[in-house]
Amino acid sequence: MPAKNSWTPVLKVVDLLIAEISHLRSAGPHFRIVHRFRMPGSVCVAGEEIGGIFLSQRSCEYQLRVTLAQRLIFDYLARHSRLAQSARQIELGIRADEFCQNHAKNASGRVALARRIPRSSIKEHIRRLHQALGLVFQEAGTSIDPRNVLIVQETVGNEALYRLRATFSWTHIDLTSPDLQPLW
């Protein structure tokens, strides 16, 4: 009996690790996307800024080191993660999305930090996002392949479809200055 009891904590840890691995395989990793400059009382509206993207792994967070254009693409794909989209669809979606067009407008009240992301640059941004994901997975000590998270699907034609396979949560940080009045 005493030998069986001494292995109980080890078996519990092994069971936990097996459950974590099966969850990662089915749902993918979890990312927390931080939006800043929110109007108090609102929920994810135009004028906010994508302040950062974090991999949440074992109660730690690791920030993706990406540019503004890559944050916009990642956030857009996260909000539309059920649908694989071509570079053209991503370009048109970002161009039509009010959140992307008025990105960070609440911060200054005047100029939006929007980026024009042409279709021809989407493939390069996806490549760089794969690199950033690889770095953050390495930093977190996981052996997740970035291509299993940011999926590139070939079509019968000559275009590719892009989709994020992960879970997401958004954190909103309110405006810090009481005298700033956003346009929205």
C-alpha cells in the first residue's frame, strides 16, 4: 500500500499533462489579445488599439513580437477564425472593418493608426507571423508547429487560404486620460 500512495502525486501530474496535450491538439493554443484605449462601458469598438498579443501557456504569458500590420492581421483572423480566407478576402475584410480603419483613434482623437495592407503583402506577413509564433512557442518551451496554428490551405486554384486554429480572449483597457474625447 505505501508504494501505491507514493506514486499518486506523480500519476496526477502525468494525467494533467496528458489532458493538456489532448486539449492543445484539439483546440490549439490560447492567445490573449489586448485592446487599449477603450471607452469605458463599451465593448470592443472602433477607435481601440491592438496593444499586444500574448500566448497563454501554463499560467504564463509570452508576447508575440510583431508589427502593427501583423497585429491587425492576427486580430482580424482571430475574430474570423471559423473561416479560411484568401489574401484578397483578408485585404477586403480589413479595408471594410471599422475597427481596423479607425485603429487607435481614441488615443489621439485625430489620426488613426490604420495600415493599408495590400493583398500582395499578405503572404509575407503570414511568413513573418509564422516566425513570431515559432519564437514565442520556443520561448514558452512548447513543441507546437506554427504551421498547425496559422494554417495555410492550398486550393485547387493558385491561391492559398489562411486560418488561425487556436482559442482567443480579448482584454480591454480603458482610456487613461479623462479629458480625451474619442470620436466614437
